[in-house]
Amino acid sequence: MGNGSRQEPAARRRDVLARRWAEVRTGEEGMSTAEYAVGTVAACAFAAVLYQVVTGGSVVGALGDLVESALATLS
């Protein structure tokens, strides 16, 4: 085991993991501008749909009924 050309199994595994980690770290670092743009558009579209649902008459009415029911229960 003192032979310079032969590594112990733990040292060999450590070297392999170090090389793999170096490859992962030198890859892409985050999203590109196009990915940010697509993500932003998707978030805005989701927000618009959610806004339409929440401000729709049936949702507002249901929330109002829920509040009235809760207040009636408390009094």
C-alpha cells in the first residue's frame, strides 16, 4: 500500500468525487436571460389568471358568505 502508483480505495473515491464535483461546479451557473424571460412571463400569466379567479363574482360572493357565516357563528 505504500506504493506510489497504487492508491487506497478511499483516496481513489475521494479523487473521483473531487473530479466530478469540479465538473459540476464549472457547468452553467444559473438561468440565462431567455430562461428568466420565460419564467417571468409564466409568473405574470399565472398572476393574471389568479387575479381573474379571485375578483370574479362567484369567488367574491363565496368569500362574503363565508365571512358572514363566521360572524354569525361568533355572535
